[in-house]
Amino acid sequence: MCCFWNQQIGGRRVYLGTFFASIAYIFIFQAVFAQTYISAHVDWYGIYTISGRPEPNDPSGKRYVGSPVAAETTDRIPGKEGVRFGFSYTLSGEKGVNVTVKHVYRFPAGGMPDRVSGSSRSAVEQTREDIIAEPVLIGWSFVGAPPEDIVIGEWSLEVWRGDQKLVEKKFTVYPP
């Protein structure tokens, strides 16, 4: 007797355990496939501003509540205080579903100074939840940045889901 439930029907042995395992495999495969088919596209990129008002709970008064407004479509960014740059993207897939993604900010050769460690960082990562079919901003701000944090060279802003890069945009920050 096998470990799967079986019975004899009309001279044939039917293995119901194998049948149910096959059905379960199909449903699991479909669920995994549905979760993995996500793509992204860039809506706009370049220099942007923030429309809105200062966030009332921010003691520094530097954070704004509002929406980014694309000001100039460009991948060349002046490296000066007060500039914000990045891109807006939208995930494609099952509308309204939450998806965990990772924003990766890669800095030019030499990296970004890290005041905590005293060395420099080649990249910064941030994990977040996005909603499929809603626009999302990935951006960097030189607002209030000291000169050593305005790193000249090629920057890469990337969006990942697991080990799949969904979208990437490169920017060249140049001396003003």
C-alpha cells in the first residue's frame, strides 16, 4: 500500500494523492507567476520641485508635504544646493496590489561621505512598499546639502524587486 490514498476503479488504480498534489502545484505555480510578473516604466525624469507646504511635525522645517512637479526633463543635473532630481515610475501588474521594492541610489566613483563610519558609501538602499498602477518618485535632494554631499559624476537611481531590476535612470551631476 502506498502512502497516497488510492482505490481501485474498474480495474485501474487511481492515485488521488498524486492528483491533488498536481492540482496544488498548478495553483502554487499560478500564484508565483502572478506575483513575479511585474514591470515598471518611467513617467518622467529630471529636475523637480515640490509643491506644497512645510510638514508641521518636522522640527527642521525642511520636509515638505506635497507632490513633486517635474520642472525640467534632463539627465544632466547642476551640482548645487537646492536642486532636486530623480524620476517618477509606475509599476505594471495587478492594479492596487502592494509590492515590496528596493530603491538603490548609486553614487559616482569615490562615493558619498558617511559621517557615521568616517568613510564613503558607494550606494544607499531603501526598502519600501509601492502600489501597482500608482506613480512613485525616486529622487535625491541637494536642498540644504553641504558641498561635500554634492558628489559630481554619474549617479544611478534604480528600483528592484528581489533580484530583478525593474527600472533604472542615470544622471550626470556636473559642477555648476
